[in-house]
Amino acid sequence: MGNLPAGSPEPADRAVAGRMAAAASAWLASLDRGQHRLAQRDGPRSDPEAEADRRRWHYTPTDHGGLTLGQQHPAQQSLAMQLVASGLSTAGYVTVSGVMGLENVLDRTEGFPRGAGHDRRRDPGRYYLRVFGEPGGAKPWGWRLGGHHVSLNNLVVDGRVVAVTPCFLGANPAASPLLGDGSFRLLGATEDLARELVRSLPPALAAQAVLLDRAPSDIVSRNRPQLPAGDEVEPGPDGTLELTARPIGLPGSELDGDRRELLRALVSAYTGRVPDGLGPSVDLDAVHLAWAGSTEPGRPHYYRLHGPRLLAEWDNTQSDGNHAHSVWRDPVSDFGADVLAGHRAAHHAG
């Protein structure tokens, strides 16, 4: 890239990578030997098992791999959350923290059940953090935070953040009562912006956007490590709303004025999860909006935004439309697949 002119700000991908490396190193240095064995594995492509682990992600309350917050002392937990914060915008960090805190709400809703092998079935301390490789080293490295309704996946190559997807956030319950007749909706804007856009469409455009009157039961891409190529990737879990390599739905090129600004804000609800300057530049004209299910608030529904380097999915279908899932993916480079392939080729050429 060449040297920057004197006084030029450091590019976001390098500045964030530096903060990530410092935070990850500080956290790892605070751990004892037993904790360290859980917290760190070999770097990307260094070991097939470690690489398979890095590309394995979930959004259910299962073992995500790594050291849980509950297995750490308070000072270590603080260092762990500093690493998490390094890869998120302020709004992203607040939202992730809120999702983790919802485990307490869900615990009460379900009657504080005991989980098999755990003191608590719903536990805000059961979020797993793991570093892959050596932070700040010459080789690629990355880190992951995973737990119920959270999956953050970051990769650094040559001192630059090159991948931040898959990035999953969910909320159960999606809406909770607050004092004074208020409502706590962590992902409310991610739902409301899409609904406002769809309901604002004239009939001809709505016919392109609203594909089905029944929503699929979950995000269609599920937790695949990579989205396969081909025209028909996979039908939805109930045989509807196929996820295709060629986007379906209403293209952004058909929108102007306020509707185009709604689309821009909706895209930002996903790409704005990461620090300023780190999210991708998205061609709104090429982004397609597809909706399924009811457009009435509080009813089960699904939508997705799909473009060349963007797949954002939302579903709120479980618990009568009060259990939301949202994911931001890069159809080309989830987990930095294309960057790692290029890096490997460049370093093994000749």
C-alpha cells in the first residue's frame, strides 16, 4: 500500500487490528496454564483441526469452544471484554452486552431451570472466548466470541482486519417489558426499519419484495461455515424461500428518496456492528430485499438483504414472533476464506 503521508490517520483495518492484538495479548497473559489451554489454539491454516474449529460456529447455547467468562476471575473477565470491545462499535458492544444479559431474563421466563451438567441452563457467564494464533505476529491470527445468540469471528492478516463475519446476534425475548410501560428491544431497529420499508412500498414494488406470506422457521443459511456456490444453495427448512447465488427480491436500484435511505439505514444496522471504517462499502443498487411472513408488528416474519458481498438475514418466528435471529455474512469471504487463500498462494509461490 505504500507509506501514508505524514499526519494521515491510520487506516481503520490496521488501527483496529492493533487494538485487537494489544487486548488479546493482555488477556492471554493474565491466564494460568489451564485456562490458556482452552483460550488459545494454533493460527489459521497452521493446523487442520484448529482451522476446522475456527470455522465452526453456533448460535445455540452449546459449547462454542474456548474459555468461558464464568471460568475467569473478574480482572480476567474485564480483559476479555476489552478484546470483545476492540472489534465492535459502541452500539455493537452495547448490543452484544445486552444479548448476553438477556440470559438472565430468559432464565426467569423459563422458571430458572437447571441445565444438564451446568449449574444454570441460561447463564450469562457461558460465553466462550478463543484466540487462534499469536496476536500481532507475522502470521494470520484471529479470535472468536461465541455463546447463546452471539457469534463474533475476526481474522487479521498482515496487520489488517480482513474478516469480521459471520456475525450473529439474537434476542430472546425480542421484546421485554420495562417500568413505565416501556419495552426493551435490543434489535428493535433491525426489525422496524425493514418493516417500515416494506410497508412503504407501492403494490408493484411490494410484489417483488414480499415473496411468501409464511416465514421460514429460522435463518435459511443456518450456521454453515461457508455458503456454497451455485444457483440453488439450499431450500429453506420448510422447502420455501430458496437461498440462491443470484439474489432474489426487490433490488435497491428500484428505490429512491426516503425508501433508499431506509435501505441504507437497514444495511448499516448490520455493518455498523463493527468500528467505523471497518465495515464494507455496499452498493445499494445491487442489494436485494426479500420478505416472508406477516408485515404486522408482533407476527412471525423473515427478511434478507442479499448482494455481491452482503448477506444479512433476520427471522423473528419462534415464540409467536418474540425470538429474533440476525446474521451478517460475506458470501465470498466468511472467515476470510478468500484472503487466506491468496495469502497462502503468495507466501508459497515459487
